[in-house]
Amino acid sequence: MATPRFLDEIGSKLSELAANSPARDIEKNVKAMLGSAFGKLDLVTREEFEVQREVLAHARQKVADLEARVAELERRLAGEGDKPA
């Protein structure tokens, strides 16, 4: 009946080796380096990006509306200038 205990020991040793393997260390180091690099960049979240996209769309529409209004006012002024006083 020593076999199950022996298998448990082997399993725990393999788990310990996997946890302390060089691949695990490399993965941790790469994650830390990427996290540090991304932290230095001026990045925005998807939510912040979407909000700014909506603000820009609203601003573009407002500019288009104002351009149309200015064109209409210029047309009216040009029409009044043609009329005799």
C-alpha cells in the first residue's frame, strides 16, 4: 500500500518543479516587463475611447449644423444686398 503514497509524493514533487520551473520564471518576468512598459505608455481604456468618439461625433455634427447656418445667413445677406433700398 506504499504505492499511493509514493504516487502522491511524485505528484507533489512534479507540481513543485512545475511551479519553480524556469518557464514559470520567464513568464513572470515577461508579464512584469510588459506591465511596466504598458504603464509608461499613455494608453486609454476602451470605455474612455468610446466616450471620446461620441464627443467627437457630436462636435462634428455641431460644426456641420453651424456651417449650414452660416451659409444660410450669408445667402440671406447676399439677397438683401441685391435689393434696392
